[in-house]
Amino acid sequence: MNQRTPTLLYIDDDDALARLVDRGLTRRGYRVVHAASGEEGLERIRRASAEGGIDVVALDQYMPGLDGLETLEQIMAIPDAPPVVFVTASQDSSIAVTALKAGAADYLVKDVQGDFIPLLHVAAEGALRQAALQRAREEAEAEIHASRDRYAALAAERELLLREVNHRVGNSLQIIASLLHLQASSAAQDEVKAALTNAMGRVAAVAQVHRRLYTSQDLKSVVLSQYLDSLLEDLRRSAEGNRMSRLTLKAEPIEIDPDRAVAVGIIVNELVMNAVKYAYPDGAGPIHVELISQGDDLLLSITDDGVGDNAKADPRSTGMGQRIVAAMASKLDASVERDPVHSGTRVVLKFGRMPAAPGKTSTAAAS
């Protein structure tokens, strides 16, 4: 594949020196275009794209009309301007500093015999390499920015879809819970009514997580204190009569992932409903839910001041609630213990903020 011949624009009012530059650089593989003034050079650069382009410019300092520094300033204002090698016969180093600060890629001192042409070739080659590296850097940065923009757009779209999914799942679960409530209300047998009510509470506990997710700015975690507050409010509304009027919550604002929040919610639902049914045979009483942090662990307790171990076994009990608590505790890798010194019933769960490491043995043990 043939490499394109680079074009150098030599801006100098000295025609004789321009011919020397033309011959010298043509032998070295360049196409040389001459402009006799700064104005002509600027015009050639501006229309260069239509004529094959200018790859590099060699710009003389002393010229009638626009001098080299003035021309350089205007070249640098042209979009995608080619690199400029500043050329002068002056030995004054301040000119070099001024030219480089103004944007020149390189600087060299010329002579009238053309002995500087090899140096001009080296400077032009260096300027072209520098320009190529700069273009590559800008293209890479542009691609990085474009990739970031695409990623941000995809992430925003994904978040919107996840929020919509959680919205729809939450609504669907709420519909199911409402249907179970209607079915329980029309059930004639107490056992069927109780079973449907319990199922409704379990579905509502899961629905609350999805409701939290689609109304939250963070789709990756659930604030347990807010979730439990809403869950207990659902339980209060669904309870018959005044049996949950003294249901209280004390919880720290702890965040966990949605799957673990579901397990916590179902456990709280089962243990609260258990206390409602068995702790106070003669009516309602206080039921306390508390969530606190203890280092890397969380402690969740459900407490009542009811009959405790003196409660008579209910022949209608199927043990489903205990099996559900044990299953959800296993999911959390939680220990489940009864407080032996509490006069009523106090069940304490201890589990980590994060899922257990793979291979760790569950400590769950439902009572």
C-alpha cells in the first residue's frame, strides 16, 4: 500500500530560498507548496481541504505585511490547522520562546545558502509525528467520551426498565394480595380464612419491596426501616378489629439488597401474625419490632408481652409459619433464637449486612 506524499507549505517572501527548500525537501519525499506572504499562506491553508490538504507549514519570521508571529497567530485560529515549524534568520531566543508559546510545533534558524534544509526536514518529520499522536489522542478521548455517553444512556435505560419491571411486579402482587383478601372475607370456614389471610400477608411483604424499589432512587438496595414501617402499616390495615393497635417499630436506617429485604419482610410478617394470634388470647397487646446494627451484623427482634410458653397449642396450627421462618432465615444465613428470660415471647434473628461468603454454613435454627 502506497503512503501518501506529505505536503509542506513554505511561507517566505524569498523566492530563491523557497526554490532551495522545494528541491531539498522534494528529494526527501515531500511535496512543497510556496506562499510568498502570510496572507497568501493563510488563504492556502483555508482552502487546503479542497486541494489535497496541507500537512505541515514552515513559516518565516520576517515578511512584508503580516510577519511570521502574526501569521502564526491566525493559523492557530483555523480549525484543524496543520503543525507549524517557525523559521527565522534571527539568533534572538526570545522569538523562539514567543513562537513556541503561540503554538509552533518547532523552531529553527535558517541561512540564505539552504544549509538549514536537512534540519527543516527533521523538524517537519517531528511535527508530523507530534500531530499524528495528538490526533490519535483526541480520537481516543472522543471514543472514550462516546463510550461513556453510550454507557450512561444504556445504564439510564436499564434503570428505567428495572423501575418499570418493579412497578409492574409490585402492582401485580398487590392485585394478588387484594384477591386473597376478598377471598378470605368471603370464606365461611375459619381455617380457610386464616390460611388466605396469611398468604395475603406474605404476598404483601414481597410487594412492598418492589414498591420500595420503583419509588426509590436506588434500585440496588432497600432501606429496612422504611420498608418495615410500610409493611407494619399494611399489617395494621389488614388486621381485624383493634388487634394491632399497639404494633410498634424501632429501626435504624440500614440498607440491604432487595432479595434479603424480602426474606426479612416475610419473617417479620410471620412472627408478628403469630404474636397476634397466640400472644394475647383475651384481646390485643403490645408487639414490638426492633432492628439494630451490631458491627457487621444486624439484630432483628419481634417481642410481645403475652402468655409466652404458657400458650396452649392451637390444634388448627399447621406449622407452616415456622417452616417459612426457618427457610427465610436459611436464606439470610441467620440464627433464630428465643429469649429465655423474657416473660412473653421474644424472637431474635442475627444475620449479616451482606450475603454470606460461598461455602459458609448456615446458622439458621428456627425455634
